[in-house]
Amino acid sequence: MATIFYTATSLDGFIADPNNSLDWLFQFGELEPNTFEAFLAGVGAIAMGSTTYQWLYDHLSAEADNPQPWPYLVPTWVFTSRQLPTMANADLRFVSGEVEPIHRAMAIAAGDKNLWIVGGGDLAGQFYDAGLLDELVVQIASVALGGGAPLFPRRVDPPLQLLSAKTYGHHFAELHYRVLRPHG
Ligand SMILES: NC(=O)c1ccc[n+]([C@@H]2O[C@H](COP(=O)([O-])OP(=O)(O)OC[C@H]3O[C@@H](n4cnc5c(N)ncnc54)[C@H](OP(=O)(O)O)[C@@H]3O)[C@@H](O)[C@H]2O)c1
């Protein structure tokens, strides 16, 4: 079981533009080959921050007479200090505060499967700060945004260990890193 921050990013390190839009990413369509399906099959619990949840909620609910279903079957912990709208047929758990107890609950729910930290970057950073982040998988798109939601607003030390670097089509490189702990 590993706790993995898996996300797409711009070349200049933003996971959403200043308007919280992902149009810069969706212009490319699906990655070929699509590694996300295989990744998701190994995920047993999900965590995301409220901006990410609200983005998903808004897009899934965009057509009032034809709402799209929540896409994930495994439980999702949504970090927020606010009351957010929920979704039908979705296992959503709204939480706030320290990540450690949430991580314990996620690990129990996930069994031997992985924990996916969807984002944003600071939430992934909170897991990193607590020594609970094991891996980063970032798909770097060949665009720069000049600003937006940061990929990983942390000082990373010791350096991450690069496990693999792959190319996808003409626009993406995927880097897979292991997080090293300060003392082994
Ligand atoms: N490129 C990609 O593949 C990708 C992946 C993921 C996300 N995204 C996008 O990137 C953007 C990320 O937004 P973001 O940087 O604002 O991050 P976010 O993590 O989605 O949301 C941050 C908010 O979550 C809440 N939160 C975070 N930690 C908390 C804690 N420990 N306890 C309680 N609440 C906590 C806080 O809001 P409140 O307390 O006010 O609710 C905080 O302002 C979104 O637009 C999202 O759609 C892109």
C-alpha cells in the first residue's frame, strides 16, 4: 500500500490555471496509452481538497437535467472547513484538520490498495509534511500557465528518487518519484 500524489501539471508547475480551469489539460484529450485506468484500479481510498471537489461537483452537475454520476467507487475523503453539497451514490466523507487520523482511516478502508491524493498541491504537501506521502506521479503537459494552483508548494529535501520517466505522444512526460525520508 502506497500513498500517491498522482496528477497532471503544466510545465511551470500549476495543476489548474488562475480561474481553476483545466481547459489547458483537456485540450489534449486522453493520454495515449492511458495509464490512469490501471492506476485507478489499484486505488482503495481517495483524498482531495474542497476546491478540487467543488470543481468535480460543478462539472458533474453542470447539466441540471442530466447530472453525471460520481466517478469513483472507493471512499473519498474531502478536506474542508465548510459545509459542501454532497452527491448521490457517492461515498464521500467530509473532514478537516490534521491528515494523520484521516490517513489511518483511509488505509483501513483501502486494505492492501493504494491511497490516491488527488490534490491540490498543498493537501499533498500536508501528507508530505506528516511523512505519509510515498510517491508522486506527475504528467507534465507541454504548456505553461504563468500562474494558478501550485503543484507542490513545499521545500522538498531530501530530493525525490526518480523511479521512471516516460513520454506520451508529443505533449506529455510522466515522472514517477519515490519520497525519501530524512533518515532512511
Ligand atoms: N491537473 C490535475 O490533474 C488536477 C488534479 C487535482 C486538482 N486539480 C485542480 O487544482 C485546483 C486545486 O485547488 P487548490 O489548490 O485550492 O487545492 P484543494 O486542495 O483542492 O482545495 C484547498 C482547500 O481545501 C480545504 N482544505 C485543505 N486542507 C484542509 C485541511 N487539512 N482541513 C480542512 N480543510 C482543508 C481548504 O478549503 P475550505 O476549508 O475553505 O473548504 C483549502 O482552501 C482545483 O482547481 C482542482 O480542480 C487539478
